[in-house]
Amino acid sequence: MAAPALQQPSFLLANLKVDSTTKPFLQRCQELVKVIDDYPAKELHLIFPWLVESVFGSLDGVIMGWNLQFLQARSNEYNIVMDFLDPSGPMMKLVYKLQAEEYKYEIPVSFLPGPVKASIQEGVLPDCPLFHNKLQFPLSGLQTLSLALNPFEYYMFIFASSLITPKNYPLGQHVSSLDNAYFVLVDTYLKYFLPTEGSVPPSPFADNRGSVSPPAPRAPSVPFAGYGIHSTSLLKRHISHQPSVTADPAAQEIWRSEALLQVFVEIWLHHYSLEMYQKLQSPQVKLALLHYRLSMSSMPCQPLTPPGSGTLDTYQVLLPFHPLPPGLLEETFTPTEEHVLVVRLLVKHLHAFSCSLKPEQVCSSPSAHSHASPLEEFKRVVVQRFVQQKLYVFLQHCFGHWPLDASFRAVLETWLSYIQPWRYTGENTNPQTDQNKGVPEKWGLFVQENLLMYTKLFQGFLNRVVRIDLVNVKNALMVFRVAKVFAQPNLSEMIQKGEQLFLEPEHVLHHRQHRVFLTPSHGGSFLSARQSVVTDGVFRVKSHVYGLEGQDCQYKQMFGTELRGAVLKLIQIIAQARQTAKRISDHSAEVAANNSFMSWFGMGSPDLNYTFNGGEVDDTGECVKKTHEFLERSLDYLCQIFRLNAGQLSQLMATLGSGQDDGNVRQLPDCVQGENGLILTDLGRMQIINGLRRFEIEYQGDPELQPIRSYENAVLVRLFFKISSLVNERFGGHMEVLCSRPDFLGRLGRHYLASPEVMADGRQRSPETRRTAERNRRPRLSLRRLASYRTLLMLLFLYLFGVLFSFGPISSTLLILTGGFLYGLFITMFGDKLKSQ
């Protein structure tokens, strides 16, 4: 690298691009560190967008970047990357260097999450402060809008977007573990900028003017008038006067924590369908309706600002609502398993961050909140204010769109992590002791403020679990996990109390003192002064439910009659799956015998079409035992949650047992007769999924054309088929005349020449063409049994037995044929009598 004074910025960027394709990775990183240290911000400003994209990839997925999601700890480049991207490393030093100069970098609106993009293109500014006063208005129209972000926001935006940006990865590559560089970096950034102990470390970079400055105070937003939208289509105006950041030194650093969390939440969680977008498009209208519905006081609803704060957060209702352009949100966003796992990491850390609030701050009076540090105030509101709404919509979307397979475990654990914040208090407790101890009473407020997270998503889980195979040990484990969590002592009582508060009649709210509605959608900086809100449990729960589900929501009680019926159905399905698991365990010995060495000779089950339905291949042995244990304990937990006594459970089991005897196993699944045959009902599908009933799969074609089995010699099968085909073709007429005779010779002919499948039974089979049925019923010679290894082995023993008695090959053959003929005579004469007995 040339000296900084001898090189122009354009040459610097060009040389770095050339080095990125020619030099080793370690050397490139070393030279980047030197460039960041030696060059001023004016020259680094031009290389910053290229450098960020070369590390994390471009927003359109064309540039792959360093593939952090595939970089494992065992890689030689892992430590180099982690040191370079560390919160105190060279890359972040570059960010702070540019932040001090207040440079801006543009992000096209087209790369924002679908709902955010739709909102901006409608002329409605999203309620997240991340987008306030950052829109750039080109003269070419709304489709080329962009956001102007400061260096820190831009860096975190590209970093977060790289998780969800579709990329053409090489074949065979897939993210398989949680120790990749990207996952570890997310954890590192969360712990650094949202510390559970201490405060956010100050910026490691300072120039001659002092510390890195936070973003400029926000001014009122500008309407879209003059940029393609009529002036009456006003941009929702966010009136927020940020207090001076220089008044409190801690506030100079806390903005990074807020910006990082806003970026992560908006990029990872702000994805949902068009229907959900329309439901949430105007939270201000819902606010007004809720005030009316709850019979609030007639005095103006203004936030009460503590003296001296100089802060106001409010919105103006948008006039009017503009429908979305067709096709704008038609594509449904489908998160990946890695995406969900990163979201779970975020949820777990935010709970730990919030629970690290000092006890005196938790129990302090509202008047003492103004004396709390910005970080402590941030901890107080972080979950409810920043995460709750978008995480609820995100999980609801996953519950409804995720495939019905075991990969849903990632979504499930994310949900269970959110509804159990008491697990992240930092107290070292034994999980078994904690399970018996129950949920502390102080978490009742959290349960009320997140009631839908418990009740609505539990209903969504019920809708999924009745459609999956519970004999699969992974699916059984998911049911066990949910049942175990909700069976924690005190939790069901807290949920019931929350539901009772929500269902309290509205007339009891009359004559209460003035209250201010505070929804999760009310954004703004957390630095805004905390409103003096006088509220109670009824208002808290109602505001939560109406804020997330809208004014017209039809709430279904988790402990109501309808859901209780669904739970009883689930208990029956679990019991049925448990019986199926037991049958699989009992059947494993028989399967092992059929797959033994003797089955090579056909001594085992000759029907290769036979399968014991209801379990996967690996659901044997220990897996079946685990399945039975998970289902057994799930039944116990569900009975605890919904207070089912032993008598009720015994009655359910008796009802189940009456229809599940041994003879019932062979019955067909529940079907209805349609125009084209039998059609499975929902009950029939459930029976097949859980292995309760099955269709008998049998070969119903020409027996001579069956696939060659493992216990048959392929050469002999083909040879004997040709011989028998020639004989049948030449003497077929004579065979039919012989078998049609009613006397003894006719019966003897039918024994040797008729199709065994026709004589075996008269059961109803699948429909077949008349031509095929007539051909299969014609008498014919079949030599295929001679191609079986078992038959060949028996013939070999007979010939060896003949050699012991000095019989030659011809004599032995005549004796074998004579024995077979006499056996046929005996069966013809006495076969009917033996069958009747």
C-alpha cells in the first residue's frame, strides 16, 4: 500500500478491490486494518459501503461476502474474522470514525421488509424511529425512495439483512450448527451493546472533538406532497423532540443499543402477510376505538409529561387510508430454521437484559424513574415496547405456515423461551427444583401483558399437533416440551386470571380516573420521558389483546369449553399414538426375525409389501421407548393443566379402548364413498398419520409379473416364465376345459392350474379392469415357485437324501414328482373337510 498522502481515494478503493481477488485472506485483513488506522474519514467514507458488502454480502444477494453462516470455529479463518468484526475491532473502529463525521449511506426502500416497504409506498411512515427523518425524496418518484442511515445503522442493517437475503450458495453447503461466525457475532454484539452487567462500553475512537456523537435530534417528518402523492395524502407525522444528548454522558452511548435493537427487530421480525398488514396498518385508529370501547374519560387523551423532560410522543391519524398496490405483498415470507434460531437468541438475551434490572429500580415509584440511568430505563421497556408485537406476529405466521415436520422445533423453542422470562433471571437454580417450585407471583404482570402469547399461540400449536405423527419421537418431544412448560405450578392460574380480567364487563370501567393507552406500536426513542400512566389489570389486558388482534377480535378462552374439547381430542390422539408405539415395540421382534438370515431363503414373511405403519424407520428400540415416555408424561401434564381427574381420564381411555381392539387394527381408515371411490375424512387422515388404521397394500396384478423377490433366483424366474407362457399359450384351451369339469378330475386340475390368489379368498379388492380380471382367473401352469431358494434348497435335500439310499437323479426326480402328485390327490379329496374342521 502506498502512503496515504500519495494516493487518491478512488485509487484506494480500486486497489482494495484488486487485492480482494489476488491476495490471501489473512494479508487482506492485515492491510485493511492498516488502512483503517492510517487513512482519514474522508477517504474511508468512499470504501465503507464496498467493504461492508464484501464482508456480509450485498442486499440483492449477488455478492456473497465472507459467508459467515458457513464459517465454523474449526476453520483457519474463523479467528481472523472474529477479531476483525469484534465490537472493539478494526471494523467497528471504522464505523465510529465515520460516525464522528456524520456521513450518511443510502439503503433503497425496495430492500426493506415487505410491510415497511408497503407502508412507505402508501405514504405512511412506519412507527419505528429507525425510519424517521431518514427518507430521501428523489424527483423520479416513490419507487426510488431510499433511507439515509448513519454508519452504525448502515453497518448493522447490512449485517442483519445478510441473514435473510436469498443467496446462491454452492451445492452441498448448508448451515448445520450454531457455532458459525454469524451466530457468534450476533451473540457478541448483543452482549456488548445490551450488557446485563455494567454499562455499554464507550466508543473506543475519539477525535479532537471528543466522543462519537449520536444521531441528530429528530425533526417533524415531511409530507409526501410534491413527490407523486396528492397533498391530502399526508405522511403520518411523528412529533418527537429528542432531549439533548449532551446533558447526560450515558445518553451519548445508549443510542447505539437502541439502534442495534431496532435494526434487528425490524429486519428479522417485521415480516407478515397482506391480511396482517391491513389489520395493523393504522394503530392510531385502533387507539381511538379502544378509548371509546373502554368508556374512557371525555377529557383529551394527552400523555402527561414529567416536568423538565421536554419530550412528547404522539401521532396524527392518517387521512385517508390508501389501498396497497396489487401484488405488493403477494409473496409470503418464509423464514429459515437458521433465521428462527437467531431470533431465539435475540429473545433469550433480551429477557436476560431486562431481568438484569436492579431490584430497587423494579420496585421504585414512578417519580424515581426520572433518576434512573438511560440503560436502566431501557431495560424496563425493552421487551414490551420493542419486541412484543412484531414477535407475536412473526410466531403466529410461523405457526400457520411452517411445514408439519420436526424442524418446527426451532419455532417452538423460540416461543417457549419468550413465555418463560423467569428462566433468564441469572439465578443458578436446579431445573428440576425450579419445575416443582413453580412460577414466582411477580411474573403475573408479564403473563397478563402477554396473554395472547400464551393462549392464542397455544391454540395454534393444538391445530398443528393434531395433524402430525405423534409416534415420531421428535414430534412427541415437542408435545412433551409444551405440556411441561404450561404445567409449571402457578402458570395456568396466572393465565386464567388474565382471561378473567379480559372478560370483565366493560361497564365496570366507568367512573375510573383518566388513563392513557400505551400500545407496543407507540414507538419513539425510549429516551422519551416515561408517561405517568395510571392503569389496572383490566385495562392492561384489554389494551394488549385489542392492540395485537384489533377491535373486532373474537377471543377464545384457553380454559373455555371449545378449547377444552380440542384438548380432550389431543389427549385421545396421544393415547392412540402411545398404543401404536407399544405395538411397534411388540412388533420389532417379529420384524427382526423376518429380516434374519433365514429370510434370505424365504423362511420369513414373503410379502415385501407389508409394512407396519405408524413409525419411521428409526422409531425402534430406544426411540420407541422415548416416544412412549414422552407421550405418557405429556398426558400427565395436560391433565394437570386442564384439571382432569383420574376418573375423566379413565373414561377417555375406556372410550378409546372400546374402538381399538385387536380386530380393529385391520379395519380400513374412516372414509366416505365418492364418485371415484373412497375418500378419506379428517378422522381417517388422523388414523393413518398415527398408525391406528391402514389400507392393506397387496399386489393385485398378474402373479406371474410380480417383481422378483430377494428370495428368488432372477435367472430361473425369467426362464420358468418363458416355459410356462409357452405351455399356457399352446394348451390354454385344454386347461380351461379340464378345470371347468365338476368331477374329481376338474377339482384336481383346479388345484394344480388355477391361480392361487383367486382360490385363496373372496375378499373385496381394488377395482381392476374386466380384461385383467378375466386373464388372472384363467387356469394356467405356474413354475415360479421352483425359482424360490427355499424350493431349490428343499429339492437339494431330497436329492441328497436319495443319494443316501442309492437312488440316481432320474429315480429321485420320479419319486419327487410322484410325491407331489399324491399330495395333490390328498388335498383334492380331503381339503374341504380339513378346512371345515
